[in-house]
Amino acid sequence: MYAGLRPLLAGESDATSKLSREHTVAHPVPGLVVVAGGKYTTYRVMAKDAVDEAVHGLDMRVAECVTEDVPLLGAEGYRALWNARARIATKTGIHVVRVEHLLNRFGSMAEEVLELIEKDPTLGEPLQFADDYLRAEVVYAASHEGARHLDDVLTRRTRISIETFDDRGTRSAREAAELMAPVLGWDKDQIEREVEHYEKRVEAERESQLQPDDLTADAARLGAPDIAPL
């Protein structure tokens, strides 16, 4: 899951652009292993280093790490589906480019998204103002990927907040919230709260980008309080 946050190791410079993107593993006290820094694309290396540190010194042999060979969720069967993408497009009535998009996002789990569309063909339509994404992807985020709030979908499960830079997903917010509502049991008031919170979060982000330094930018970004738990 993409969170849009990058932990950085402290360094001699205060500028985040100059800090290392590498990670470090520490064993400060017996029984505690700490990983700091790192980046999204090296999470498997980070996990390997953390486990290697955790098992170091144990009175037992531990097998070599196999994380590089463990397929991600959706990897199994992906090649076969990719080769069949034209047939899938013909069968579902979804343009082959859309099928390719789903396969690139979900791998073989795209079949679950297509099942949602089969049950409700309107979910095969693109999301307004973010037409790179299908309406089904919003529903799937809430029903299968653990999304519980609107910003979970627009910022993390999809990249609408980043990719629609002109409005950062605000024009798609209400439609997305209404798609999530039946899955999560939201009433009209909750839909309004979710949309309002998302709009305030985007406004706070825009304000943060006008600030002269990291400290005031962070304060501005935090100007939008988290929405109350469901």
C-alpha cells in the first residue's frame, strides 16, 4: 500500500532532499530490532536485513532468505492473463487498454475487479474527472483492500490525488465516496464528512507547498485534522 510518506535518516543537512534514502538496522537492546529509513522500492531488502539481524545469535539454524523468489499477491497467473487480455476484453466488453491497466495494477487479482463489473456493469465505467480509473477500482478498494476512508482510496489505494494534479482528486471525491458508501455502510452524513475532510486535506497540502521551510510546511499540512474513526 502506497502511503505517500518517506522516512529519512537524520543527517548533517536539514534539507530533506539531501538526506539518505538508505536504511539502517539496529539492535539497541536484546530482543528488539529497529529498522529506520529506507524506501518503498527496497522493502524486501529491509525485511531481509531485519530478519537476519533478529535471528543472529540464535541457538538454531535458520534457512537462507527466499524473499526474492516469493511472488507478490497477484503475480501467480499474471502472464497467462496478460497473454489473454484481448480475449478478456472481448468477453467483458471492456477496452483492452482498460484490461491492461487492471492487470498492471492488480495482477491476477484483476479477475476479482472484473467480477464486480460483471455483477454491476456501471462499475466498468471510468470515474469522472479521473478517467484513468474505473469505478470498480474504488469499490474494490473498500471491499477487498481494507480502505476505510475516502482519502485511503484517492491517496493510497489509487494515485488519483497525485495524478490529477489540477484538482488532486477533489472533483472525483463525491462520486468515489458514494461508491464506497454501500460497502462500508455510510449514510449521507458520513459521505458529507468524508468529502469535506478530503477537500480540507487537499487545501492544507496546497498551503503547505507555499511555506518557506519544512517546519512551517508540516504545520500547514497538519491543519486538516484526521477524520474520526468509523
